[in-house]
Amino acid sequence: MNPQDELTRAVEAVLFASENPMTIDEIKAHVGADADVRGALADLETVYADRGIEIVRRGDRWHFQTAADLAHLLRRDREESRKLSRAGIETLAIIAYHEQVTRAEIEAIRGVQISKGTIDVLMEAGWVRPAGRREVPGRPLTYATTAGFLTHFGLASRRDLPGMDDLKAAGLLDPVDLAFEGLEDSGGSDDAEVETPAQDD
């Protein structure tokens, strides 16, 4: 067996044993810093192209998952213990399209205040994370999406999010979405205009 084949087997073993998606550097920590991990991943993509499981990239992380066309075989009908509210859906969409974004900016886009619980639910789901503080007066906390968000919605990166034209064509835009689009067209939100320090923490 040639060295590249051995490396491909090693990368396959590391990914298969990992509970979470892994970055290139995390894989290299197991198989060697000088290893051609990208080449091994490309080999694995070919090997698993027509199999029941596939190797996929989510953001900058790689993992195995059930082949997309077979996922329905593993789904079971079940009642969701917690459904995402309309406020939660709107807040998640704003964060995804406009990260990194503060609570005040989210409220400015939606036109109403959001409860702290709305963001807490998104964080508990593993879709949203704190992304540091904005270097403006009050240093408001900002939010961004996670690798878990990409995985759950089957996105390789945020670039795969549907554009405004796609949403309009699908009839999915409502006044909140259109207000967000208007904010984007005007060059983004202004920190002074939306500042509500009491709501940021």
C-alpha cells in the first residue's frame, strides 16, 4: 500500500471516530503536521461518492453523514418538544444574513424588541453563538451562526444561503424581510441609530 493510501485510511479512521466535525488542523494533529490531508479528503470524497454515507464539508470542518438521498430512511415521526417561534425564526435569519450583529441591530431590523429568551433558545439549539463585543460605546455583544447551524440546514457555508431574489421568487419575503433588505441597501445599520444599551447584555 502506498503512503497516500495509508494516509487516506488514517484520515478516514480519525473522522469516523470523531463525535464532531473536524478542521484540517485537527485532523493533522492525529496523522501528522506535514500530511496531505486535503488530498486524502479528496480521495475519500471519491470513494464515498455513491455510498450510503458521504464525507461532507461544513464551513471549515469535515465529517461523515448519511447520504442525503437516504436520510429519509432514518427519520422517525416524532413530536417536537419545542418549536421555534416566529420571533426565533426571524432572529435566526437576521443573524445568518447579517452576522456579526448586536441585539439592538436585530431589533432595529425587526422593528420590535426581542426577549433575551429568544436568543437563548437559538444558542441552546447550537445555531447561534456570542461573537465578541463591538468596539463602540457600551461594547454591545454581537452574535453569529455556528457550524451546527450549517450542518442542520445542509449548508457548506453562509454563501449557500438563498439570496433576496430567491426568497422573493419563492414568495417567502414578508414586511420584516423587506425592511431587512432596505437596511442592507442603505449600507447597513448605524450603531448610534440603533443603540439600546440596556438590551445588549
